[in-house]
Amino acid sequence: MNHPHDLPAAGAADRPGAQPATPPALASVAAVDAAITSRHSVRAFLPTPVPRATIERILEVASRAPSGTNTQPWRVHVLTGAAKVALSRDIRAAYDDPEQRAQQSEEYAYYPTEWVSPYIDRRRKVGWDLYGLLGIAKGDKARMHEQHGRNYAFFDAPVGLIFTIERVLQQGSWLDYGMFLQSLMIAARARGLDTCPQAAFTQFHRIIAQHLGLAEHRETVVCGMSLGWADPAAVENTLVTERAPVAEFARFLD
């Protein structure tokens, strides 16, 4: 995000009477819109590897996301192969053990402590829509536990991403981080890849810190993310969440 003292001097296009920039080709607009609107959280992936060069290019593109005074607060840990398997194994072991799980806690509040409409209604709907597709009935805690546990295997994606941020940074940097994450997911979609951003990893930040060699007193785990090609045969990947119409969340003041 630009701040007043960061703005460059007005160029020719900024001066009164200047000709506007050439609008983008309709094909470019359609491609960007398609990448954004086709993005959704995928919960089953094919094992097909993603070339390292592709991952690096996606991260390079995403790094153009805006950040206040160009602080670029994101730190990305890319896990594949044995490193991903080892982290998943240890988190899943803690998740499945009630005593170990009770010792884990989130570092920050992702969700509200008190839910109100319409947020609680949307949360419930997406949960039951997913469980409905998977044939998980209300009250079937064992299957709910198992489905949630798939987060920690990155839903079998070939690439697992863990995002961290330095503790000295404040709320504005977290806003910047969100723009980086969105940019990454859109860059992935432009290449036919899919993602699933996962706050579920934050509960196990101590295990993550051990595996990644993080200085816990300096870095906070923001979230994880699965990256790969969606499994077209997986019924859970047919879930497309609803969005409120523009009239419901936007005001136009003339």
C-alpha cells in the first residue's frame, strides 16, 4: 500500500488533460477474471509433482503484491518430498493424540470468539455443504476428525507451503500478507494449479518451528497452503462456495 510520503511525483499520465493509459485487451481482462473467479479451496490433489521453476515463478509474481513502504513481510517455506512427509507425520500424530493436542494452541485469533449473523450462517453452510458431499452425517465426530486431519497431509498435494512473519511487524503487515497470499493463489490458477489456504496449521506452530528451524521468539506461523493439481475425481472438489451480491456489501456514494 502506498502512503502519501511514498507517492512518486505526478507523471504525464497524472496531469490534467493527459491521455489515459491504453485499456488492456479484452483477452487479458478475461484471463485475470477467470484466474480469480475459478480459484477455490481444493481438498484433494493429484500426486503429480510441480516443477521447482514453476513454484519459484509463482512466488516471484506474488512478490509484486503491495506492502506498506515496501516492507515485504512474507516468509515462505516450501516443503516437498521427505520434508513435507515428516512435518505432516508429526503434526498428525499430535492431532490424533488428545493429550498432545491439548498442549497445542493457536498463536493468534483467526476466528471471532463470539459469532453473529451473517458470518456464523456462512460458516455453518460451507461446513455442512462439504460434509454433505462427503457423506459425513451430523454427529459423526470420527469422520469429521479424519476429514479435518487431511489438512495436515496438505490434502495429498505435492507441495506444502508454510508462511511466517516476524513478530516485530504489526497489523498493517498482516494486511499486506493477505494480498501476497491472494496474489500467489491467482498466479497458481493462471498456470492451471490449485491451492487451499489453511489456518489449521497455526495450532501446531511449535512442531512447525522445530521442523523448519524457526526462532519461535521471532516468527509467527501465519498459515499453511496446499499447492498442486486438483484431483478431478474427488467429489469434495466440486464444492463452490457462494458469494454475497455486490449490493449486499458495497455502498456507492455520489
